[in-house]
Amino acid sequence: MIPFPRIDPVMIRIGPLQVRWYGLMYVLGFLAAYFLIKIQKKARRLGLQGDLLQNLVFYMAVGLVVGARLGYVFFYQYAELGFYFRHPIEFIAVWHGGMSFHGGLAGAMLGGILFCRRKGLPVWEVADIVIVTAPVGVGLGRLGNFINGELFGRPASVPWAMVFPEGGNVARHPSQLYEAGLEGLALFLLLWTVKDRPFRPGALICLFLAGYGVFRFFVEFFRQPDPQIGLLWGAFSMGQLLCTGMILTAVILWPLLPKKNIED
């Protein structure tokens, strides 16, 4: 067992103002996406630079935050929906915590589609350019979860197990780091390595959906299930159910993609 590094989740305090590590990870994720999109050949070919790119990232950022919060409410708090409808402000109360990756992905995609439609940009091509940067934000977000000591793993006896402050006096898998390594670093390296190959438009979206789905499904066996839900049918977590949907979406979407290749 190794000790959990007790890092203060609040990075900077200035009077009542707090800058938290988790929030910083969101900012760094969007900045990384901006610069990684900007340097891609396909982005330059489409003119996805400057103000146009900044506005695209803004649309996706708004969609991600709204979608992540609503996804958390509907996917993970569905038993308490009555409370949320009685207190509608809680639907958007991100300051109370509770964000869903799957909801955030859906929101970011909708924001990006809306922007592309308004600007006359090819949706599939832009989606492929953007999605290869997504694992960077995912990995940073998981590091933020680790610093917060949240979303920790199940009890474990491995040498690198940790006792998390909110997890009781039990050594657990640092599942946030597993996710950062697989859903973040490994998936990014995979997508970045193949991004310039002459795939059909939308192919990288399918690869992301399947890759993230498989990695997250696997890690969920080491992650503590959400206490308000537990294991569905006594075997699978909500995250695994949603990831199964991602994998199936990739499989169904693949034969429906446009037939033409992207030319640089």
C-alpha cells in the first residue's frame, strides 16, 4: 500500500474566491484541444483557425458543461428527479458537484454540430479533427478526480492500493489513475497516431467511441460503484451500461459513414 497524496483540492484562495484543481483541469483540457486542433493539417485545410476555432471550442465547452451536469442528474440521480423538478436550479448547480462524462460528450457533440451547421462546416470531418484531442481532457479530468479523492476504486490488496479520505479505512484501487492512463493517455496516442490516415469521415469518432467504451468498461470492474445506484442486475455499473451503448453506437455507425475519403 502507498499513501494517498493529500493535495488540497483548492489550488488558490483569494478571500471567498477559490480556484480548484478540478476546474483548472477543465480549462487545461479546452486549451489543449484548441492547440491540438489548430496544428492539424485537416484543420488548416478547412480553415479551422483563429476566431472560427475559438468559437467552435466555446460552443463545445458550453455543451460539455451543460450536458455533463444534465447527464449526471438523469443517469445517476434518476431516483431523485422529483427533487430536481421541485428545485429546477439544481439541474445546473455544477458548484454542488456531479458531472457525467457521457452527458458531457453528448453535449459537446451537439454544440459542435450546431456550430458546424451554422458555419457550413462538414460535420464528420470536423468531428474527426476534434475527437482526437478529447482524451487529453478526459485524462486531465481523471487527475482532477484523483486530487479530489473522489470516484475511487474498490477494495484492493495490490501494492499500489491507497486509503482515500472518503473511502473509509480500506485500501482501494486508484481507479482514477487507471482511467487517466487508459481513457486519457493510451486513447490519445492511438487516435493521434492514426489521425492522418485516409479514413472515411467519421471513422475516428467510431474509434473513439469504441476505444473509450472498452477501456472504461474494463476499469469499471476496479472502480467503486456509485452508492446511490450500486450494481445493475447485481453485476454491472451504470458506467458499463453507458459504455456498452457507446460501443454499440460505434458498431452501428461504422457502415453508415460517408464513403468518400478525406483528402489533405
